[in-house]
Amino acid sequence: MPDESLLKRHRAVLPDWMALYYEEPIEIVSGAGRHVTDAEGRTYLDFFAGILTNAIGYDMAEISDAIRRQVDTGVLHTSTLYLIREQVALAERIAELSGIPDAKVFFTTSGTEANEAALLFTTQARRSHQVLALRNSYHGRAFATMAITGNRGWSASSLSPINVSYVHGGYRYRSPFAELSDADYIRACTADLRDVIETTTAGDIACMIVEPIQGVGGFTMPPDGLYGAFKEVLDEYGIPLISDEVQTGWGRTGDHFWGISAHGVVPDVMTFAKGLGNGLSIGGVVARADLVDSVNVNSISTFGGNPLSTAGARATLEYLLEHDLQANAAKQGSHLLTALRAAAEKYRLIGDVRGKGLMLGIEMVEPGTLTPSPRAAGLVLEAAKAAGLLVGKGGLHGNVVRLAPPMTLTDAEADEGLQKLLTALEQSDRELRG
């Protein structure tokens, strides 16, 4: 049983809209590798990694040691008014890895703040507040990032500092173009983009922002090549492309280091956060220097790129590169995806299985239909927990089970998690049919 007093205190003092997983919420008190332990002493295999944030896992010596070394200096914070050696070194590495010519980096404390900064840079450079975004998208919980979130469940306000037009493409399973071939889907969505530009905007658009795989939207994705086709249209109008890599960056998708690379294009701007810090609070923007430097007033980032977060992030980045975790994500993800697609043939509550690398989504439906089933997703979440496995939930209708284990996942852990998940799916299918 959960700590009822802690749950009561949580509900008394924290916002009602801060959701908790599970009928009996858990408090995670320790972790090692890919496992976490709750306050009741129960250990779980973590297949959601703090919403993709603990990308390397828990209590990894190389990362923990780098953090301890910085703590031992006595300097956890200075602010960007002073030189920060770890910040400079990390920025150099990210600029190099980005592939963006003449890139500069600005650090923040979260993905929301990173996307806010990207909007600032592009709207300032283009002297426009018009933005193109995708339906079913999620880019953060701040004022401007809510405005570019094309998902009603996460857009808390209709008020907006920017003028947004939404384009088809990111959510294929329920798209009006779903039955088309890859090539025809790309053509239809690209035609829609051009039509939106010509009919709903004044032409002087600040940017277009896309998620290579829509995270909160349920790990949905278009065919490879769509955003390359979009970029050709955007270039005709001089519109910068922002790739929101908060969830897809650092090799998690397996085939590429950046999710957008699957589309054969280098964007003008990329935002990042989550996995880079392996639990530490860090985010940022890497972009063309002319866009970053378009801000012509004084500014700082009080906690962005502080000595502690950048020391830990640099250790995280070097660890995932040295151990080729991108290749491991591809290997383990392919194994899981194959098994889950086989399960979809067996269980009628599974409407779609999709994703890349260690970023997989299972869309739950009323058995044998296309009707979204949030209840089925909830049943799977609870049954997986009972089996000792933590998974996530999302999607426009709250009906998608999300899988995103730490990228250090081993063969044995992949098989263990798969068996627990298949058991949860079988139990949930039986309950729905019963």
C-alpha cells in the first residue's frame, strides 16, 4: 500500500492537474541500472525512465562521479555572468554533433524553456509572430509553447502571444491520409503545408516546429522523408525549421543520433533536454548563429548551463557516445517492436504498434475497432506495475502505452520487460472481453 499520509499531503498542497500514475501511486526512493525501488521495498524494471529523462539509467558510476567531483568543488552555481568551463565544453560538443553550420548553443533548465527560447530567436530574427506547428504536437507547458501544442489535452489556454497554423503529418494512424502509401502520404501532407502557408498566413512566417516522433502525442511518427519534403517548401519561403529533439535526441531512435536525420535534412534549429542530463535539469537550443544572435538586448540564463548540470550532462553525453548506446537502442528496440507487432496480431485491443529504437508506442482500442480505449491503456499500466514493470501512457486520447527504457537496457532486461508486458496485455485483453 502507498504512504496514505504522503498522498494526502500531496493532494492538499499540489495542483489538482498534476496527475499521478496508478490507483495506488508509488514513491520511488532508490535506483540502480534499469531498476527502481519504491518506499514499500518493491523493485520495478523501469521502461519509462522518468519520461525518457534517465536515459543512461540509475546510479551510473561515470556520471555520478562527475557530479560528485563538481559538488566537491563547493560550486554548484555561478550564473552565466561568469565563465563556466563545463558549459563551454558541452556547448562545443553539441554544436559539433548538431551538423548545423556555424552553430551556437543556449542552455536552459527544461525542454519547455528550450522551445520558448527557440521561438524567441526565430520570431525576433524574422520579425513575425506567425508559427507553423503540427496537429497532435506537444512542446511544453509555458505560455508560447502551449500555443504551439496541437493537443487539446495539454493546451490549457486559448490565449496566445503568437499566431499558429496547424499542419497535417505527425499522427498517421488517425490521419485522413492514413490509407495512402508512404510516398502519397508525404505528397498529401506537403501539399497541405503549402496550402496552409498560402491561405492561413500573411507569408512572413517566423518558423515551423516539428517533433520527429511526437512524444506526448503517443509516440506517433510520419514516414521517413516527410520533414525533408517540408524543408524544401519552407526554404522557398525562407522559413526556418525547428526540430524539437527533447525526446528524440541523443540516439534514442536507434537509426540516427537526431530524430530529424531520418528525414535527410539538417534543421536550422534544434531544441534538446531530458536525456542529456540523465536526471539533472538541463535543456537548450542549438541553432544557426544568426538566429541565436538576433536577440539584441541584455539577457542571461540564471540556472541554464550551471556547473553542476553541465558536468553531469557532459559525462552523460560522453558515456552514451563511448558505449554506442544508439546502436543498443536500435538493437533492443527492434527486438521489442517485432515481438509487440506479433502480439498485435493476437490481441484485438491493440490498434497500432509503432516507433523507433527505444521509443515505442502501443495504441489501445476497443477490441476489433478503431475507437480509442483509454480504459485499456489504464488496465495495461496497472497490470504491468503489478508484474514489476513501469511503463508510460499518453496520446491524444490517453490510450497509448509508451515504452522508453534507459538506453543501457540489456538483452536479459529487454526479454524480462517484454514478458511482463505481454502478460499485462493478455490480462487486460481478457478483462476487456470478460
